[in-house]
Amino acid sequence: MQVSLIPVATAVNPAALHGTTAVVFDVLRATSTIVTALASGYRRVYPVADAGIALALANERSFVLAGERRGEKIAGFPHGNSPLEFIGGPDTAYHMSEISKGPSFNNNVWKTSDDLVLTTTNGTKAIRRAQSAHKVLTGSLLNARAVAQAALREGLDINLVCAGTAGRFSLEDTLGAGFVLAEIMRQLSQATSEQHTASINMDDLAITAYGLARFYHNDPLSGLFAGRHGQKLLRLGLEEDLHWCAQLNRFDIAPVFTGKYITVCSAAYAC
């Protein structure tokens, strides 16, 4: 099994992803937000690259709407890109139907939507760019173990796709990929010989990510603080987001992008 790392989403070659499993990372914060929302009760997250399209989709279907540009909530959007906004699940969110009806809205007749539309500067675009892969998983520190297990289960070569920031390398995305790779290596080492587990071949960038995860193994938060984007979020007063995103293996879910939306595979939502 070959494991390769793509350092920025703009470097993705769609043809090279065919027949592989892709794991997309935008640790600060899109993929961490998606994982948190799905773990908190949302059934689907629609990753949208364009803010106007996201707004239209949410308006048309009365979905929850969230969006960020350059680290800050999009003006006029009810939610930004903080995972902390979605911990309580859809029951606590502001929905487009609620906003449009204003203060006279009757909560007794309004039906909660389980769907979230999310548009971000880097992460949602990265997910879309990876869609030519056989399967696209959503990765973060929050679900590193579950994503590693899901990727191994596919039995295909793995591409770790880092969103990056504005086309530039981001430390935190590579760190997230490294933690998933560390979990892959741990799970393979624990497998019995009867399982005939395939060996792993890593490219140089994957080896680098693995080493980065080993360096920050006991203090992932320091890795998020160290990066350029982490520092920007600190300046924006979003330190709590970094603390949340630094939690390793908090959730046991491996969200899958179906081509339209991201969901957790189950009997009701086959992927």
C-alpha cells in the first residue's frame, strides 16, 4: 500500500487520485468543524466552494448556513467556521428559515434541519478537488484513529490531501495527516499475522508528516499554535478553537464525501 501526501490542495492532480482513498485535512478549521457537526447530530454537511452558491442552497432548502473567509465569519451568514458553534447539534443552530421569518417566527411549528451548508476559504475547496478519488474521507486530529481505520479498510493506496492556506503549506494540516499516518502504522503493527496485512510505503512528504506527529505526539496543541494560520486565529481571539481542534481521537467517526454531501456511513446513509 502506497501512502502519499499532497501538501496543498492546489497541487491535486484529479487523475492521480483515481482508484485511491483520499483523506482531506483542513485542521484549522473546516474538517474539524465538519467532524464536530456530524458527531453532534447533523446528518449531512454540504461543502461548497462559492459563498453565493452556499447561500442559495441554504435558502432554498432551509438548511443551516455557515461560512468563513480569511478566518472570519462571512458578513450576513448566521454561522462562521468555528467547531464550537456546532457542538450542540442542529437543535441549537440558527437556520435560514428562522432568519428569514424574523422575530415573529413560531418555534412550535418550525422543523429543525439536520443539514449544514459550509463554505470556507480552503477546506471545502480541497474536499471538492479530491472528489475524483474512489473514496474521500474527512480527517482531523479529532478523528485520526477512526479515519485511519476506515482508510485501511478500503485496501487501496492512500493520498493524504492537505488543504493548505491560500495555496501555501500549512503546518497544522500536515500534522493532522501525520497523526492519521501514525494511527495507520499503529493499527498495522497490532494486526495479527493471519490477517496478511499489507506493508506501507510512504513518500518523502508522508515520512515528514509522520515525523512531525511523533514530535508533537504529547502536545498537539503546541503544533497548532506554532503554525502561521494558528497564529492568525490567535490574533482573531479564537484560541478556544485551537484547543478544541487539538483533541486527539475525541470522535470515533470517519465522514465520507459522497460527491454532494459529507455524512457518516450507516444503515440509513450508505456510502
